[in-house]
Amino acid sequence: VRRSPFHLVLWAGEGANGPLQRRLGEDGMGFNTFWGSYGRYSEHLIAGGMDFMQCCTMSGGHQMDLRIECDWSDPRVVNGGEARVVRQAFLDRTHPNAIGVHFYDEPGLTWAKHPATGEFVPHNIPTQDRAFEAATGEKAIPYNEVRADDAASVARWRKLALFKEGFLDAAWRHAAAGVRAVRPDFLCATQSMYGWNAFSDGYYFNVVRSLPLQCGHGGYDLWGPGVYHPGFTLAMGRVRALDQSAWYMPAWDNMTSERFRLEQYAAFMQGVAGLITPPPLKPETPEREPAAEGIAESNALMARLGTIFTVLPPRAPDVALLYSMSQNLHLQSRDMGKGGDAAADANYAHVQFAQLAALYIASDRLQTPVQPVVEEDILDGTLARRHKVLLCPTLEALDPRVVTALEAFIAGGGTA
């Protein structure tokens, strides 16, 4: 029985082997959960007082095994991934401290050379187009035939682009069903938050909605909004998923104790249920790890205080922050009409990224909490029920249904 329901997770690198694992547990560096890469399970985890999940059981990198032809829309890839996690569940089912299976690190839909244009793009992948036709009875429109001034072609493109957002979710549903057939109580998790704005690579709010646990990393302080980046990525990655438990990894490498504490606590105060220490850090040898003091201190504090986040429901702030898929697809379809910019940069969410990050940082500095929302929150009434103000980045296009719902929100006293 663990002393705290808050999960203090070590994503173990290659050094955390054998007897060294005992130094990591509740009486040592304060971890209570061990993500073991490369099958690194041993009985020393039990002695150290840690639960275990095999990490990256399927693989890591955008496509399966980093093979660009292995797209998540291919049933052979999905079935192969399920076989791997089911095998792991069988291996771990008798371990007394095994609590689940972690699936994959940084998954994403693939890119390929388009037969007509010769451009390397994430569009019209054969297995994706076949799935679209099978599900809808419609032919997928070639990306090079989309014209911004042709409403019919834009509508066809929007339908195909939104359809793509279901592939990763479907893969995790399939894999989780296999794991539950072995051990219904096992947690199933995969990394997701890092790619929140990579919509052409399959990321939207629904990417892990079928799993009991949301896990993520990314938004490191090495780029973008700096020290604000981890908290920003965590907030954006949890859109429409605040009812799911979230474990997050805000840091990466070259950490001092002060920097590690800063980034852990900035994520902790957003109400997560677990925090992860990354594999480049080596807390199993604290005498050689510069961040060791910060790791031990933050683990001890969060073990005591993190219990509140396992029972306290998230509170919706007055102010919401819109991430618009209409704007993404508008910019994408406009550049396709020019015949090439889409190939250079398919994920036009980067246009919103800078504005959303600036608004997030401003709200943080003003101590005015914001909660990211998407257009679906406007359409189903979530915005009106939970928030009073909607902040929007620059928008050149918005689904007419969303415009109508926003007008109703304003008429009802809201501000946008």
C-alpha cells in the first residue's frame, strides 16, 4: 500500500538497474511509481516500495518502430501494437506491484511522397484515405485539388482532416481492450500532450479520451515560452479532459535542483494526479545527480500535498482561451490553393501557438487563471455553463455553427 495516492513517477533510463532501484523508493528519493524502459523490472522495486509499469511497450517515435510506412491508420500496425501490449500484460499480470502498461512515446501520423505532386506531405496517406472511404462512402479529396475560393472543396477537405483526428484514439481503444482482457484493473497510458497543436499528425482533444489516464511531456523550457512552456503545454494538452487523471513530465535534461523544483511545482499547481522525472536524470545515484536535492524535496512535498488533487474536482475559471480548428484548416486550405506551402509546414496551429502562449503568459502574470477550450466546447454549451469570458487569438475563419453559438453566449451575458 503506497503512502500517497499521488503518483511520483520515474521514467527510468538505463542506469536504474537491480539493487540501485531500492534507493529510489518512498524511503529514498521518494518515488512510488517506476516506468521501466527496456523491460527493466526486478524484485528490487518491491523492496524499494514502488509500483511498476513497462514504458514504451509498443515503441517510441512518431510511426511504429520509426518506420515511416507504419502509419496508425494501418490495421496491421494497430493489431501489431495491440499484440505487444497484450504480451506485456501477460508478463506483468503476476507481478504484485504491476499496475498497468504504458503504450507509446510521441506517436503521430505519417508523411509520404504524394504521387501527383511529388511533395513530402502528411496528406492522402493511402491507408488513411481507404479508411475514410470505407467509413463515409466518399472519396478522399487530393490535397492539391483544395482551393480556398471553392467552398465545396474546402468542405470536403475539412471532413477528411477532422476524420484523421480519430486514428490515434482508435489505436489506443484497440490496445486498451486487449490489455483489459488480460487484467481489467491495469492502467493503460500513452504520451500525448506534447503534440497538442500537431493536428495534421493526428492530435486534437480526443487523442486519449478512451484511456483512464492522460500522460504527457514536452513543452520544455529549451524553446518557445521558456519556463512558462511546460505549464502552457500541460494546460493545452488537457482540453476537454479535465475529468481524466493526468501525469505530466515538465522537465528534461541539464537540471539544477532549483530549476527542477520550479518546473515541477508550476505543473503541480495545475491539479495533476502525478508528476514524472525524465530519463536523462539519474536519481538512483544522487551523489552524481545535480538535481538530486530538488527531486527528493519536490517528491516529498507532493506526496503530502498531492492527495488533494485526487479528490478535488477541477474548478473552471471565469476566463477561457480558444484553440480553433476552423482557423487551422482555413490557413491550411488557403496555402494548398497556392500549391506548396502546405508541404513545407502542414501544422498551421503554430500560427495560433504564439498568440495562445502570449495570452497564457499574460494571464499567469496577472494571476488570472484561464482554461483552454475548443470549438466543441462552444457548440455543446460547455463555454456558457463554465465561463464568462472567451479570449480568442486572431481568427480569419470560424465554423458558422460556432459563430451562432458564440452570438448566443454573448447574448446571454458572456464576453468574447
